[in-house]
Amino acid sequence: MKSDFSKPQRQSLVGVVVMFADTFQGAIRALWPILIVWIFRFKDLNKLSVLAGAGAIIVLVGIIAYLKYLNFTFFLDEKNEEFVIRKGILNKSRLAIPLDKIQQVNINQSLIQRIINVYALEVDTAGSSKKEVSIRAIDHNLALLLKERLLENENEVTENSDISEEGEVKIRQYEKEHPFIQISFITLLKTGITSNYTRSFALLFAFFISIYQYIEDIIQATGYEEDPLKEYINAELFLRFITTIVIIILVLTLVVNLLRTIIKYFDFKITRKQNSLLLSFGLINTKSTIIRPEKVQILAVGRNFFQKKLKIQDIRIRQAYNQTSNKDHLKSAIEIPGCNDSEKDAVMQFLLGKIPEKGLGLRPSIRKVIFQIVKAILIPSGIYFFLVYLSPEMIDYVMFLAVYVLFVSIIIFFSFRNYRLFVNNDFIIKQSGAWDISTEILAPHKIQGVSLTQYFWHKNYDIGIVTLHTAGGNLTFGLTGYIKLKELVNYWLYQVETTDKNWM
């Protein structure tokens, strides 16, 4: 199959619809105050003027969308090894990206793009924390060919491509490939009802608390000096109410997680392609991304009690990205849901070169538990009893404090029991979590920096905190033997300095 990327190319003509949708959405955001006035005063306004104004906006958006399409071109500068994009209507710009700076190329498809049968191609580079380039409407076959060309190195071009004098690249026809791993619909159901509910529960609980506070504000705004519901509510009724709300939230959490998992990861396939893995998934918005072993920084495997019984686990892969914080790295991590043990081992073998084994184990100091007890139990309990001192009727809710203390105590106990750091010659493995047990795996040659911290109140107890910095985020293990950590840090730095492996 031929494709001459050396000549400027435009996006698919039907992609004007995508650009129209994007431009129209931007116009709505910019003109929302005017639209609100139109909606609430529609009866008082001249209908013909309103329709004429709306029509003018739609026509203007259509013209802008077409001009965006007309002025957006992309091509490969083979001489300078650059991917060049030209765009702009009044202010025209030329963006040249060196091919060796391209970190990732993803092929995605939104609902609108699926309807008109085009795809979006997004390019990430080493010098930006966001998408450097987004081609919004491109044919799927062309997107695949361009993706491979952007990610292949010079040797791969020589071996797999036939470059003519005119610079035309004859890219080999893609062979029909079979999925390396395919996550079934049943597995997605299992994953949906057993994962991510802690965060969803917290969000839904906060939502219900906000609704309750909103009702309180409305009652106060009506002029009642006291809440008229208080005379009908006692501690027992309030406890039943809270129990009912918690049950409702739990049910909603399961439903939300189930729908989210199915919609996001529907038809999840992993195809092995030479030295990389191609992931494709999605029901409404489809996504296709490539994972290369050399770019994987931290690989994490997570599972809870229910997932252990169902023999599934989730894999999170953190690659080299220029993010501003560790939270950004966590958000950008690629997740493979519902892998069984053999699939997990196959992914690890491919991405890490071998199945990691636990070596020397480090345990945290008991002072870690003491600190958590003070922070999560003693301080909140002290605040509660202070409120009881100010308002004695608060003692009726002491049962909630007892439940809270019991729940937090269990969380602290299991967090401490599962918190470990394992070290061998090939890998650094951190295990953490109370319910969802996460195992983060890092190869020493991926380390870009090490921070060893010991506060003045830690010195008498010989404890410290180590943070390993990578291009995919940080790995931190704290409150364990400082002398042992210092020995390990020196060993890791020695490995980094003497290894012949690249970090990406």
C-alpha cells in the first residue's frame, strides 16, 4: 500500500463535520450568557430576529470550520526528519516536530467521528505535558500507516520501507493479526462490580451530603428560625436514614462502576506487534494506543479480596511523559482491566523481560502506625468530644464515632500489614494498600533521581523516607530503617551509572 507523506495532505473532507462540532461547542461556551437571555426571554423577543441570529451563528461557525479544514495540512520532512503541521486562518503557524522527540501516537474515535467514519490521531512529545498535535479527522488505514511511520526509527524505515527518489514511502501492508490478549464482556462485568468503588463511593457520598446541605439552606431561606424537621428526627431515625443513604450509594456505586467499565473498556484487545503492544478499546469513544517496553517506567498490579477470589487483577502502566506532578502521571497511566494470572504474566514478560520475583523485604517502623492513629483517630475523636463539650446533644451520635474508629482501625492495620518494599538485582517492588492491594514494579535503570529524607524527629529512631523519581512518576517508601535505605540508594545509583540499558 502506498502513501506519500512527503507531500502536504489535508484531513478527510467529511471531517469538516467534526471541526464544525468543535467550533460550535466553542461558540456555545463563549456566547452562553447571550443564549441564557434568549432562552428566558424568548417570549418577549422578536422570533424572527432570534432565528436570524441563530442562523447567522451557524453559518459563521460553518465557514470557520471549513477554513480550519482548508488551512490544516500535515506532511513528513524526510530530509530533516520532522513531522510538520501547518494550521491557522488569520494567524497561520507552522509546527515542526522532530521524529525522535515523538513519545506516543494514539488513534481515538469519538461518537461523532464514529458516525462519519473518521479517526483522530494525537501525538505526544517529550517536551510537552499535553497533546502536541491532534489531527481530528483522518481515514483509519491512513492513520495506522502514519502512526507507524511516526514511531519507527531510521533502521526500521530502511528494513521495512522502499523509499523512492521522490521520497515516497511504500509501507508494507498490515498483516492480519490476532489479539495477544482479549478481555471478554464477562470479565468486564466482574471488573466493573469489584473495582474503583472506593472513589465512586466517596464522590456519591459527597454528592448526597451536598444535597442535604442545599436542603438546609433552602429551609433557612424560607424564614424558619429552626429546622421544622428536627422535631420529627431523633438519633434512631437519623441512623436509619444514614443507613438507607449508604445502601443507596453502594448500589449506585456498583451501577456507575459497571457502566463506566463497560463503556470505557468495551472490546478490549491487545495485539502484539513486533516490539510493542497495540491496545484498542472503547464503546462510544474508541481508543488505540501503543506500549513499548523501553518506555514503560512503572508497572502496577492491583487487586482486592473479591478480585482475588475471581482470579482477576488490573494492570496500570505508567510511561515516560512530561507531567507536572505524580497525580498527573497516575491519571495518564494506561489501564488493562480484568487480567487473569496467565495474561498478567504474559504482559509482564513482554514489558519487563521477566516475571519479577520478590527479594529482600523491608518493613515499615511501628511508628508509622502510631502516626496514622494520631492523625486519623485521635485528632478526629478529640474534635468530636470538643463539640460535645460545646453542644451536649452531640453525644447522641457517639455511635457514629465508634463505627468510624472501628473502620479506620481496620484500614490502618491492613495498610501496615501490606506495606512492604522488596528489592532484588533486577526490580524494586513496592506493595501497599488496605483493601485494594497495589504492587508497583520499577527497574533500577529507570531511576532518574533519588531523594532520601530524614526529619530531625526521625534520627533517634533510625527511620527515613526514600523517593525514587522516574519519567513516569515517583515511587515512595517511608518510615523504615534509614541505614538500610542509605545502602540501597547507593546500590541503585551504582546500577544506574553502570548499566548499559536505556531508561526509555
